[in-house]
Amino acid sequence: MAAAAAFVPQACRAHVSLGRALLGPRRREALDRRVEALTEGRSKAVEAAIAERRRIERDLHDGAQQRLVSLAMALGMARQKLEGSPGGDPEVERATELVGEAHEEAKRALAEIRDLIRGIHPAVLTDRGLDAAVSALAHRSPVPTSVVVDLDERPPEAAEITAYFVIAEALANVAKHSGASEARVLARRERGAVGGEDRRDLLVVEVGDDGVGGADPAGAGLKGLADRAVVLDGRLTVESPAGGPTRVRAELPWEERGDG
């Protein structure tokens, strides 16, 4: 014990000296440059992903969706003409039935592609911001949902898109699994810290419900949302005890690290 008492402080001092030598000013500067390069690369990757989603949304909206609209209109007119023709011919009746089925299928495909477009990159989010986009989500939700968006300005695009998809996925989970009678959505700007960093402005979104609880943060949907938040140096937390209520909260930096 006496030998250890004499040796341990010396070993600690040697360890400190070695650490200082290895992490001298040049080494720290190199690490800082590396962190900046990685941060910039990540930001460019996020921007590229956003641009690609916009391109896909535009191609679907201006291409496939418009062709489906034209097809549905043509089938609708053919259906009306066949239904207005004199009856009694089995072939005409069969053709009328087939055209009617094709018309209904085209309308279902059109509805699905519209939902797909909203899931890729909703135009209302780009055009009118988070408040309008979330209000549209709440309006379509089968669970009555209140919305409070308290933002003095629009957040950065990456944070805004991530916040939208957090809310969209959380509301989808409420509708599918919670058994809730009501839900609430809140989005606001707060001052706080994520991951032990200095306090900074955050875009905070919360989705809560009065359902049965028991949501699994490790499930595919919530895990995917947590990964989205981490990419932006944010975090996602889930409080969902058995019996409820459930609260999903995302904290996303308002600005990228290193921005003004």
C-alpha cells in the first residue's frame, strides 16, 4: 500500500504529461480542423439529401402524378359514355365493368402517389412553413389533434424538415397504436444544450397523446427519427410508460455547429 501510494501519483503525472505531449497545440489544431471538415461534410450530405428529395418530389408531382390525373379523367369519360349507352349487350356491360374498375384503381393510385409525395418532401412545408404543414397533418389525423407553433422565424431547412417528419411519424403512431382520444403538437424555439455542449438555440417539437403508452424507442419508426435527429447534432427522447401518456420530444440545433 505504501509503494502504491508513492507510485500512483507519479504514474498519474506521467500520464498527464504524455497526454499533453500527444495533444499539444498542433495536435489539437489538427483535431479541430478534422472536426470542422467532418461537420462541413455532414452538412453538405444533408443538403444533398434534401435537394434529392425535392427533385424526386418534383418529378413525381410534374410527371407521374399528372399522367395519372389524365388517365383517371380519360377513364372517367369512357365510363360515363359506356354507362350511358343502351343496355342489353353483354360485351358492352363487361367493358363498362372493366373500365369502371380501371377508373377506381387509377383514383386509388393517384391518392397513393399524393401521399408518397407528401412523405418525400411536402410542398406545403417548403411554401408555407412548419405551422401550415403541421396543421395539415393534424387535419388529416383520425385522432383529434391540437397544434401550437410558436416560432419567431422559420428554422433552418434541415431542422424544419426533420421536425416535420418527427411530428408526422409520431402522429402516425398515435393513430395506429395508442388508442388515444386526443393528441397535441407543440413546436417552439428554446435556449438549451444538447449532449453537454454550450447552451444554444434549439428547435423543440413535442407530440403527446393520452393513449395506452408503451411505445418502444428502439422500434424501427422511433429509432429512425432518433437517427435523423443525431445527424443534426440533436436528440430525440420518448416518455411512454405503460398506461400512458406518451410524449415524443425532439431537440434540434437551430444553427449548425460553427455557424454564427
